[in-house]
Amino acid sequence: MTMTTTQRILDLAAAAPASHDEDLVQLLGEANELYQQGLQDLHQEVADRLTELATADLMVAAQTAGTPCDASQDRAEVILLLALTEWERTPAALAFIEMAEAAARRGICLIPEE
């Protein structure tokens, strides 16, 4: 059985509360990579799905989805914003965001200190 991105992120998020220090950083790093991959995959799916939609209709779709955009943004940017809006509502993204916020409250972050 192949584990999906969502399943793996959920597993990592479930393991995070019991993890500390470097173990938590590793879990968070893996979850971040999966988060980025999931967003990239969904971005491609959304781009494929909306390929025939006129730019004006994309803007309407973005407004309907509650995605902030304006006329200065090009088609690719609007598609990316729509994908991001859709991705952020997925169980995988929600689990990662909660995991990252909980880790930050414990002083763990993927951004290196200077």
C-alpha cells in the first residue's frame, strides 16, 4: 500500500507532540517538504483544470473563493492563488500548519537563527 502525502503529514503531525529538539526538527522538515510537494501537485492539477477558462472568469473564480487578487496579476499568479486557497483547506495543509504552529510555541522553527 502506498502512503499518500496527506497520510504521511497526518502521521508526522500525530508524532510531533511526543517529539523533542532534533527529532521534532526532522519531523517538521519532512512535513514541510511534503506540504510543498502537495501544493506543487495541486497547483498543476488546478492549472490543468482551468486551462480553458478565460482570464476574466479566473478573476471571478478567485473572488468567489475569497482569494485576494487584482487586475495587475497575470493568469499564472491567479491560478497559483486559487491552488493555494484550495490547498490550505486540505487536511494535509491544516495538519502541517497546526504542527508548525505547535512547534513554534515550543521554540522549534525551520528558519535558522542568525
